Amino acid sequence: MTTFSELVSKAKETGRLASVVESIPYLRFLGIGIDLVGGEIVGKMAYSKHLIGNTALPALHGGTIGALLESTAIVQTIWEAETARLPKIVTITIDYLRSGRPVDTYARGVITKQGRRVVNVGVEAWQEDRSRPIARANAHFLLEPFDGTGGRSVSP
Amino acid sequence: MAENAPKEANDGTVSESDAIDARISEGVSAFVPHNRALGIHFVEAKGGSVTLGLPYDDKLVGDPVTRIIHGGAITTLMDATCGTAVFVRLKEAIPIATLDLRIDYLKPAEPGETVHARADCFKITRTIAFVRCEAFHARDSKDLVAVANGTFMIFRTSGTDPKGGAP
């Protein structure tokens, strides 16, 4: 079995994050792909009917936008920080700025502060126009440093 | 999971609270495709608070090593529960939208366990609703997984202000 850290170091070597993202069932279920696009990590949630939260408008469920923001922040963290396992979410604050229309949604995260154990990430989601974000979030994640205590790279 | 269809009381009539529960349940599932896709369902409405449930499912897994469900699934459950609590407080079908949601993840939900979220809309003005929410393992409401605070925008048309005067 390929361990999480093997998967991540391979992805960092090849510049292809798809294998990490595809290993996560929930992202497959939502149709979220996250990869390097023109030198930056961009998350994309392909529109699908099962993402709708309001059939009258129609609009995407706020939770799906939250999941895209969180996942994009996680992948940004894996890319930049050293962690022996997937970053663990501690807090997230999501601001919903515009309703999510039934089209593809994108997200991009920026690490605000990286410590040894905790990372703070700001992340923004948009649809057709990047200058008109539909949501933004700030999140804290816990890392597991590669050291004597956290060397455990895989096993449950 | 709660029985969602209105139950007949002993005298053969459908009790008022069961009819309300059935309406909330319909609002949670029938009109919200993504709630249905995740299996989010109505559990109960009691004393002003509302409880929804999210059964464990392999498709919700966010960490393939630990099989723990993705934080996003908890976010969705809490957003849905907070929104339902606002609808219950409004007592009428007024459109609402989430303004912000702040979630603290206290501990991972255990693989295989159903998660419940209970929300209480504790303050409502003409345009804004304030909600707090707790998510916990269904078998023990004290076994908290996450807590959240949300604010919602209420799109009242003029003349539907029940209290009058709030901002």
C-alpha cells in the first residue's frame, strides 16, 4: 500500500497533485479536483445537480462551497508545509458573499502563517469572474511534524 | 431516524406537532437535493431547536487512512441544521441565505457513527438571524464533534415583519 507521505512526495516531485486528491472519496463524490494550474494550486468543483441546496434560485448548497474552500486550503498546506498526515481542521470561518450559481466553482488558498504545528490559510472561491468571489474562508489546520513523536506516516 | 410522515393521534386526527415535523422534514429533504445526496434527514424539533442527522457513508470519507469523514460534510450538516432552525423560528417560507458560519472542530467524528446536529436560532431581527449549533455522535448528545455559530440573511418582503421595529 502506498503511504500518505509517499503519495505526497511523489506528487511534489512530479508536480501532479491529482493522485492525492483522487485518493479522497468525499472529493470524488463532490466532483472536486485540485491541481497546479499555471504555477498555482487551484481547486475546481465541477457543477452537478446533486450540489444544489436551493432549487428555487437555483443555488449551490453552502456546505459544498465550504468543502471546496476547506479542501483547497488542505492541498495548499500539503504543498507548502511538511506534515506526516493530512492536515486536521481545527476551525473555519466562512463568509458567503454571493449565491453560488449552478456552474463550475474555483478556489485558491494562500497560507497566511505557518508554524510547526498550526497553519492559517485564507481561501477564496469564485465562478466565472475571479474578481467577484462568491465566498471566502479563514481556517486553522493542525500538522503532524516529521519527528520522533510524529514519524508515523500512514497506519491508522 | 424519526418517522417523518404525519402520524395519526389516537382520536384519528393528525396532531399539529406531527404535521409541523412533516413539513420541516419535507423542507430538509424534498427541496434540497444536496441534503438528499448526503443522506441528511430531519430527526426532531423540540423546544425551539432542530436536530438533523448525517449517517456515516464511505463516500463522505475525507482521510482514506483513518476513514474519518471530511470536515466539509460536517460543515454541510451544520449549515443545513442552522438554516432549518431559522425557518422553524420564522414559521413561514421566507427566503434566507447564510452570511457566515464559524465552526470549531472539537474532535473527528468516529468512522461508522451517525452524526447529529442540533441548532437553535436564539435571536432574530428583521433582516438577520443568529444561530448556534452543536454536532455530536448520535448515540450521545454530550459527545460533541463540532460547535458552530452562524448568521443568516432574511429576505422579507415589506409588510411581513412580525415584531415590527427590529433593524
